[in-house]
Amino acid sequence: MPTYEYQAVDVHGACERCRQPFEVRQSMRDEPLTWCPQCGGPVTRLISRCGISTAPSTRSLLSDKNLKAKGFTKLVNEGGGKFRKVT
Ligand SMILES: [Zn+2]
């Protein structure tokens, strides 16, 4: 079963359990926790460390639009020693 991380929405009013990220083992089908099991305060699910990251992916960093915005020139190798300028 995957482990999810939760943390209190308002860490100031949180108990010592949900003030810091805590892990809950849940089935994928289970509803995400919205309340701390200890103090009943609202909690939010954190993005799993091994799951999808919110950081920009290499793919979007290397997108034509981003390269152009950063002043890079992108060349596509068309084979036979020929390069086509994309941005
Ligand atoms: Zn709590």
C-alpha cells in the first residue's frame, strides 16, 4: 500500500503530530485524509517524494518556447550532418 504524507493546513493551531509532515498508509481507493486523526484539525496531502514532482520537468525546461525565452537556439539533427534551426 502506498504511503501518503499529510501536514496541517494551519501549522500554528496543529498538534505535534500534524504540525510536521506525517505518513499515513492508505489504499489508492481510500479518500484522502482531510482531518488529523489526532486533533481533528484540517490537513492537506503533500506531494509524495517518489510521486509526481511540482518542479518543472526537464521536458518543459527544454521546450522550444522556454529555450527561445532564455535566448537559446535549438538545432534539430536531421541527419547527414544537417541541422535545422527550430528556435
Ligand atoms: Zn493534529
